[in-house]
Amino acid sequence: MKKALLATCVTVLILPAMAMAASIKAYTEALPPLNYEENGKVSGFASELLRQMASEAGHSVQLEVMPWMRAYRTVKQQPGSALYSIVRNPEREALFKWVGPIAPRRIMVYALASRPDVKIRRQPDLLRYRLGVLAESSAASQLLQLGLPEARLEYGQSDEVNLKKLLLGRADGVVMLDWAMRWQQKLQQVDAARIRPVWTLDQRYQYWFAFNKDTDPAMLRSLQHALDQLRADGRLAALKRRYGA
């Protein structure tokens, strides 16, 4: 009788936790060091963070790298799915449910130290230079909105390519997340003294995880709680240091 009662109590205690558990499908693009694919595995700061959060909250998670616009459309249509690393801004606010923030976003314009002639003291000065930028990025859109002619944009498919273009003199400057620039300098073994920041293009927003609007609120709360715990106990800061933040 006692054993049966104990088993019943254990079942009652376990079921609510099991009911909260969920399988999360998360989509991302190649944006090292936040998210990228290496040796067939989705890696990077944000990828590892999401895995830790899901584990802490008792959920399973599956990550996939795909082109950004395809990932964006998929998450808007698929309940329970997530998109990362994404900027939370007023235009996107009502399109998703949000968990975060996970990291700052500071977009800089960089030039070679050997090019003291590249000087940007105010925003209109940007229009004088040919700038390397990620194709279809928000930074590219921002530069066009500021009035930079498209002919002065040197589009690249990755930060790695854009840094190479800067080093080869194919662009006067390059637009990149400061975190990504440090990562690329390390990967390409470029002396940090060869590159200098000349302008802060944008630092208004932060990176978040975005979830489909129909995602279970209980799951979102559990993930936010897990993130808050990782931040409080220092594991989030340690993970950032591993990726050069």
C-alpha cells in the first residue's frame, strides 16, 4: 500500500514537469562567432547558449543553419520554432515572441591603420568611401537609407570575405560587428594593430532569440528563467569570453 502511494506521489510530481518539456526547432544563419556550422555541427556563442538554456529548462532543441530570409519565413510560420541571433527592433516587435537579450550589437566601420586618409567625423562622411558590407544585411540597408550610392557598397557573402577585401584594398572600409571583427582577426591571423575603428554605425539594439508568435508561453517563461539563471551564476559571461566577447 505504501509503495503504491509513493509511486502515485512520484507520478504526480513528475507529470507537470514532463508537460512543460518541449522540442524546439531553431534556425540560424552563418554569423560567426554568434552562430555558424563547423564540421557538420551548428556552433557559436548563441548556439551553445540556446542548448544550455534548453537543457536547463528541460527541453530538447534541434539547430539548423540556412539562408537568413528562409529561416525568417520558416519561424514566422512554424509554431514552437525559434530564430537567432536576431535584433529586436520596433519593426519586428509584434512579429515574434522574445527571449533575451543575449548579447550586445555594435556595428562598426573599420579601416586599415595604413589609411589615415579614411576619416569619418560625422555621418555624411560615410558617403565619401567605398565600404565592404554583408549582402542583404541590415547594415547594408542602413547605409543605403543614409544616402550611400549602391555603387559604393562592396558586397560580400561573409565577414571573412569582407576582411580579406579590406586587406587587399578593394574597399576603403568594412562594416562589421565588433565581436565578429575580433573573431575574424584571430581566424585569419591578422595583427589587430593593422585595423582601426573609424565610426560607430549602430549600437541601438541587442541580439535576442525570436520565437513564433504561437509558441507556448510556459515554454518561453522556462527559457527566459534559464537564461536569467545562466546570467546570474556567471555561465553566460564565461561563454562570451570563450568566443572573444
